[in-house]
Amino acid sequence: MDAGWLTSHTYTDGQGAHTVTGTGGDSCALYTASHTREDGGTAWSNIVNDGTTANMVLDYPGLKALYRIASLVKNPKGIVFPVNPDRIMVKRGTTAAFRAKEILGALKNNKIPGEFSNDGAAIEAFELVENPFLLGTGDATSTTNLSSATDWHAVDSSMIGPEYGLQYFESFPARLDDQNIVYKTKEIQYSVMHAYAYGHNDPRINFGSTGANA
């Protein structure tokens, strides 16, 4: 999800730099306002916005905007797609994470976060996942620049599966190869083989925001 706003990015490991493709079945990034529709209708967006401001900060208005944008998602026939983003994901220890916990406490008591009115909250409490491995917004062309503390992600947890959302396909499970001993130095060498693909095809259940309010 770190690079969810990118169509490709560079990933560097012990074997060097690699170009990772981030496009899905509609040739778009995971998060974009330009997802195409199968019925030929107007492109749809899964970037959190209230109709005026995009990439809204994680706060009560941002959560209402999340449900607004989710209600506009259509299925391949152009009919409303019943998606309910009930799981919020943030990086642990960030501004977004702290605010999410504050909001969640108010919602569990049916209170509007940050207010003293007698009105009940317009949205229900959500499941919060604080992931320590998230890096940032994906607003740069290299993962080394993903360092925002404000980005947040949402998903309909009931629809996670082989059709919607992020996908993981393993063609060859991780296996430790036979060891090799270098004759002269007696160095013992090991290698591991693992083949898999990770990405997305249909992102109708995923939503994201950089938290930039822009």
C-alpha cells in the first residue's frame, strides 16, 4: 500500500534495484481518480474526498468522505456496488495512528469526535490496524521517499478474497536449496528459492488518502 498511488516504483534489496509494476486490471494504480468502468461510465475514484477536497486528513470529516466515496462505487454493470470500508490501516506511532485511536474512542460511545454536542455519530466504529511496516504516501517515484506520517488506508474486510483487493499468488513456496561448500575456504553457502506475484486486480474494496487535504 505504500506505493498505492504509483503505477511503478523502484525497490532495492540485496540483489540490486528492481522496477515494480503497480498497475491493476484497469492499467491504473491502486489509488487513483481515474479507474475505468466496464460499462463505459465516468471513471471512478477510490481516493478519499468529499467532492471538493481530495486526500482528506484522517479525522471525522475524512471518515465521512470515505463512506461518501465508497457509496459511489459501481459494479461492472453500472449498478451500485455495496462496499463497506470497515477496516482502517495506518502506520504505528504516526499522527494518523494517534488521531485514529482518539476518533475510535468517541465513536464507540456514539459521540462525534471533537465535539460536545448531543448528536450521535454518523458512522460506526471501525477496526483499526496499526502496521509498523508502512512507509508513507507513495507520492514519489522511489520508495526511499515514502515517509509521510499522515497517509491512511481503508478496506472492506468482508470482501477480501481471490477477486477483490490486494492479491498474493505463490507459484513456488520458499525452499532452502542444498548447501554449497567452497573447497578452498570451506565457506558454506546457502540460497533460497521463492516465486510469487503480489498486486491488485479489482480495487473496488480499497480506498486511500495521503492526508494532504489536497
